[in-house]
Amino acid sequence: KNSNSLAEIPTDAATNAAETENLKKNSSSLAEGLRNSTGSAAEDIVILILLILQIVRPVNAFLIVDVQNDFISGSLDISNCSAQQKGHEILEPVNNLLDTVDFDAVFYSLDWHPSDHVSFIDNVKMRPLDETSPIDADSAQVFDTVIFAGPPPMKQRLWPRHCVQDSWGAELHKDLKVMDNGIKVYKGTNPEVDSYSVFWDNKKLSDTTLNAQLKMKGTTDIYVCGLAYDVCVGATAVDALSVGYRTILIDDCCRGTDFKDIENTKEKVVSSHGVIVQSNEIKAMAEGRDRRPELGYKLAMELKNPDSVLSQRNGYRVGE
């Protein structure tokens, strides 16, 4: 499944006809754009070959974000937030994807905080606040944003104590299917900085193991879901796009905290050339049968970018 060999493309007549028609539909406008924007026909051909290979045979990672007890029925149960969405509702569609889609890799992220973490409301007096903070420590309440003294000053939203390392609240929910070959990625381990994205902490001072493992597996496409839609899921999807992965956000496998913030998250993903789909669309996409033009465009742009993970994976540089 991971091979980029053209010989592995199905050869029966019906499949070939469908493959050819799909490639025509999804590649013609991309090829034209590449011809207009690169300096060499040879470069265009190389990029187009790589484009076709990765559209036909994507390498897919499924990233399940923070499906942990505290976010479903514990101290930070998202149903208590303004959107009142229920985290447990994603368990069935997520498990169904694990049962029916042959992903090349499955990752589970976990919020994994030390007890003195900067985001906990009951720790707000442990660190001095900056004079520009709109709220003082005595007045601060859950979900308020304060500014801790620097250097540099740091904005921080305050949360209930949650997902403390080795606690019940930090465990993956018992009804979530955990694959034998699933890979766990821990975030939020630095007490001095929060970490929404599964790639980096909020200040991008340090990264997790996720990107290195994705690159090692030759990943092209990341399917993202989990909790909370407008916090850790959204931050992860945006970072995946910024690094260069084709990113698919699975709408019905996410629940969030605030409707306005959820919509803002969707807008950020779409504006960065990611796509938002429902879980019943994933199997065809993962198998390369449903090829979204938006993802083809994203791939073409990344193959032209010498610093992107996809260019590095293929060992190709435009102009070299």
C-alpha cells in the first residue's frame, strides 16, 4: 500500500477507465497552473509525475486527538462549555473508521500535564502576572485569559485541572478502540507552556515526536479528529497544513467548546487548502478513489516548496 510503483495501479479495464477519468478531472487545472508558474517544462513533468503518484497512492495517517476521560466525563467535560457538545458521541464513528479503513498509521494524542501546569486555574497564583494582564490572580475564573509575566509576557487561557499525568482523567476513554500498532503522542508536558497542537507547544519552543514519525512513514495525508474541535483539533490541523501535509478534518468525529470558535477553525482549515468531510467519505479518499481538487492543489504547491516535508520525502527540488 505504501509503494509509489505505477505497476501497482489496478489494471482491470473498468478501474483503469475510472482512474483515467478521475486523473483528468483532478489534474488538468493543476498541470496548467504548474506550467504557468515554473520555469522549465522538465520541472513541470517531474512535479506532475510526483503529483499523480501521491494522488493515486496516498500514505495516510489517522490522528485521533485527546479522546480522554477528562474531556468526556471528567473535570473538563466539554458538554459543560457553551456549545454543550457531548464528547462521547465521536466514539462510534471513530471506532468505525478504525474498523473499516486501512490507514498506514494511527496516532493517539494525549494531553499529559504535570500537576503544576501553567494552564490550571488553581495554579494561577504560582507565577507572577504581567502588569498588562486584564484580570488579576484573585479575580481569575475558569476560561478567563490572563497574561503571565515574561520575558516575554505570555497569554494563557485558564482551564480546570485536567489530564494530569498518570491520572484516570488523562487515560484514553475505555470505549475508544486502541489499535495494537497505534502510536501514542504526549503533549503539554512542559509545566511552563500550554500545548494545543499535537505538533508543537503553543510557543513553538519544542515539538513532539509526531512530525518525525510522520516523515519516517512517508506520510502524505493526515486525517484529524477528536476533542476539542476548536482547541487542540483545530490547532493540530492548522499546523499539519503549515508543515505541508494534505490535511482532512473529519467533522462528525469532532466535538468542540464554542460554536463561533468551531466555525473559525473550519474557516482556517479551508483557507489553508485543507478539506472538511464526514466520516462516511473517508474510505474512498484513503483508498485514492475520491480525489479532492483542493488536496491536489495543496500537494502541487508543497512539491514546489523545497522546504516542505513532501519535497524532502521525494528528494526533489525545483530548479536543481
